[in-house]
Amino acid sequence: MIELYQFSTSPFAEKVRRALHYKGLAYSIHEVDRRAAREGEYSIVSPTGKFPSIKDGESIVWDSTDIIFYLEKRYGDQPLVPNDPRTAAEAHAIEEWADESLYFYEMTIRLTWEHNLDEALDEFAETMPAIPKDQLRQMIIQSTSELTSTQGVGRKPRDQIVTDVERQFQHIEGLLADREWLVGDRITYADLAVLSQVNAMLYAAEARVAMDNKRLIQPWIDRVNSLARP
């Protein structure tokens, strides 16, 4: 059985869980202790300290994209990576957009804006029960703010970020204008990557407002959930 090492709050872990479910693969979950991970306790399954990671027999893979491609090679049924080179390139580009752009928006609005962090705080507290919630809240805001500021999104004014988030949802709507999936004519790992980031963004009130007038995104979410539950 595949062993998944994860932070349950991570959209990248959600992406991997969805892939495992879609492929019908049995797996067990190990929730990673964040403090122990910083001390190197999980170095056998993730030498870089990146999670999610999986252990499949003697094989160990970390990084959500590498995990997807490992599963694709090892378990070919129910493919998530397109065979057509152009469609595969489009799927890769959209997954990169999710992982490297949407990710910093979701972290900014979900984890550095206190009114939204309160929606997610209990889930983080479950993985770090020894830390009082008030202290944990400040730790999350500080560490995430440092990361998103370095990347750039975290330095933008809030009203500009809200406009950007609305634009991101418009882009998703645009991709679905004439098709059921973000790429090609069937579900791909691009759908899993984008939806996992969208779900994290929807902890934020501002993202939920941005969804209000989008008529194509919710049916797409329902289609993905029907095939690849989180």
C-alpha cells in the first residue's frame, strides 16, 4: 500500500490525494508533525523536507508534480497526463500556474489576512496541538507573510490582490468556456492542481465573493469531485 506523508492543510497534498483516488489506489496517510519535520525526523521519506511525499514499496517520491508523474508511470490506468504533446504542454503550463501563482494568492488571502485565517486555524491547530491558538495565529501570519512578500504578491495592497483574485477566477471561467475540463477532453492533473488551490482560496471571504457570478466553475468542481474526491 502507498504511504502518503502530508500536511493536511496543503493544497499540494489535496492534489496528490485526488490523483490517488482517481487512479483507484489504496493508500494510508501519515500526518507530518511540523516541528519534527523541521528537525529532520522525516528525512528518510523527504530528504528536502518537502511534503507531500509518498513511499511505495522501496520507492520514495516527494514534490506533488513528481508524485503525479511517478504514479502515471507506475500505475498507467486512469491517466492524468495527456499523451498528445500539445495538450500535455498546456496541462503542464496550467499546473505550473496553479502551483507557482495561485498558490501565493491562496497563502496571502487565506493565511496572512487574519479574518480569513480564523476560518482555517482549527485545521492548523490539529497538527500543532501544543501551541496555543493565539500564538499559532501569529506564527502563521508572520512566516507566511515573509514568504509571500519575498515572492511579491504579499507586497501588493489588499484591494489590488482582491482584483487579482477576481481576475484569476475569470481566467478559470475562460478556460471552461467551451469545454468541461481545463485542458483537452478529459480530466488531467491540471484540473486537480487548480481545484486544490481554488479550494484553499475559498477559505477567504473575498474569493467566495469572486465566485458568486461565475457560472462555469462550480459545475467543473462538481465534475472533478465526482471522479477524484479530495
